[in-house]
Amino acid sequence: MPLRVLLLSLTALVLGACATPPGKYERSYPQQPGGRPTQTLPQRPSLPSEPVPGMPSPLPPAVPEMVPQEPIVVTPPPPSAPRSAEAVSGQAVTSLVRQARAQRAAGQPQQAQASLERALRIEPRNYFVWSAMAQAYLDQKNYDQAESVAQKSNSLARGNVYAELENWKTIRAARAARGDAAGAQIAQDRVAALQAAVAGTAP
């Protein structure tokens, strides 16, 4: 009998030690289907909207600096500067250039291109012929080729204002036709500067 009382006392002590202390509560978890509890994670605290003391303030977004475009200055051409293909071309090339002009005026830009190609085989560095070729490409709505050939004419012209003026008119028209408004405006500024230079030497 005393042994039984002793065992009951020990059992009561063990159960009392495993009981929940006062003021503590067990955390309950919602049950998933199937009987497993799901753990609810605590929400992350939102970041403060005001600057934190001791932390550097974020820099404002960078604003691109607007670089003013320098004015285009073109030196007026000397009175002796050639103004057309006839002034620098031989007789055969002059005849082909005139033929190409007539073909363009008749709405035959492909025939004009063929005539100018023959002229370039005779005088491959004649920048006036290259300029006329660029205009023939422009008439055919081949805008990329028109600008490329006009730029080639400019590289050969070596500052001839009259040839460059026609070339930049072609480039302006080609860029506008492609929808390149910014590029067309750049070409227009160049045309205006070249026209001013030509007007300054007009008799």
C-alpha cells in the first residue's frame, strides 16, 4: 500500500512539471487538409517613408545635360569655284550628265542612273556626277542609297559649297522620307548654312 501511494505521488509530480507555466499560451496553427498544421509567417515590416537618421539620402535622378549645338560656319566659296559638272567635266561626261538631267525631268530616273554610271566609268572622282547619281536614287525612293552616294560626293567635293549644297538637300529629303525628323533637321541646318555662304558671294 505505501508503494502504491509513492508511485501516485511521483506521477503527479511529473505531470505537474510538464504542465504549461502560468501566463504562457500554446501557439495554435491552422490545420491543412489531412491534419498537418501550416505555419503562419510574420509579415515584414514596411520600410519607413521618411529618411532614417544616419543614413544617406537617395540621390535625385540624373538629368541629361543639354549640350548646345554650335552654329555651323561655312566659308564662302571663291569666285573661281566650279558650280556644275560642266565646269569640271570632259565633253563625254558633260553630254551624259545633260542626258541624265533630261531623263530625270521626263520621269525616267532609272535611265538617268544608267547614264550617270557611264559617266562615272569615265570620271570616277567627279563629285558633281556623284551628286546627280544621289538625286537619281532619291527619285527612285531608294533613300538609303541616295544618302550614301550624297555623302560620297561630299567626301570628294573637298569643300565645294555648290556640290555640298545639292548633296545636303538630297540627304535632307532622304531622311525626311524615312521619318528621321532629327536627322532631317540637322541636314536642314547644314543647307541653311551653305545657302548663306552661297548668297554671300552672289553678284
